[in-house]
Amino acid sequence: MPIAVGDRLPAVTFKTMTAEGVKELSTADVFAGRNVVLFAVPGAFTPTCSKAHLPGYLANREAILAKGVDTIAVTAVNDVFVMDAWSKANDADGKILFLADGSAAFASAIGLTLDLTAGGLGLRSQRYSMRVEDGVVKEMNFEEKPGVADLTGGACMLSHL
């Protein structure tokens, strides 16, 4: 059963790139005592993720943060090096926190995996967005159609804050 509003995020470890190299961040490190907007994409550098989802959060970043959000983060079932390259390729380094979920541990723990094996992509994360306060999900959004980032995008999240 997928995670829902009111649920606490499970204890999982992500990887992120820092100036000092790869760093592990637990869900507590990212979410404890903070108001965080997290969005998930099936894959870095994939068309919808790169042309719509990530750009929407970058375009609305300042307005989202002005509404009391401490951090905007993105996760994908990609390794930390791919997530770092995606961040740099989109001039998002330092603007959005890129959380690598390379083995789909987080996506699995919250019940939001997507099997794209038939398309050669393997196990991935579903496309979603959530707002999390102190580790508890306060809002969840899912896309109704593949290939779009309307209901989970930055503008939609901003309209809910």
C-alpha cells in the first residue's frame, strides 16, 4: 500500500553529492523538523523529467520557499553520479536537493515503485510530489497520465501552499 497523507516517512538513506564528495543523508537528516517539498521522477535525463518536472520546480523555487518551505528536493532511482550530473546540466546545483535512491529503497519503502523493465529502464519511482512536515506527509499528488508533470509540478505545488 502506498504512503498516504498522515503517514510518517520510513527510515531510509539517500546519497547526495557535496563539494566534499558523496554523502549519505537519512530521511531524518532531510525531513526532521523541516517543511520539505519532495518530488520524484522516474529517471534523471528522461524527457518529461528534464523538460517539464525539474524546470517547473526551478521556475517556482523562490515562490515556493517564500511560502515557508525549507527545502525542495527531488529523488529518482538513479545513482548519485547521474543525479549530480543532472543537477549540473540544469543549473540546479544548490537550488534543489538531489537525492539518489539508486536501489529504489525509498521508492519501495513508500510503495511507489514503477516497473519499466519492458522499456529497458528497470524498477523506477512513480512520478509524484509531496509536502512533508517534520517527517509526516501532509500532501500527496500523483499524475493521472504518463508523460506529464502537471499535478505533481512546481506550479501545482505552489498553488497548494
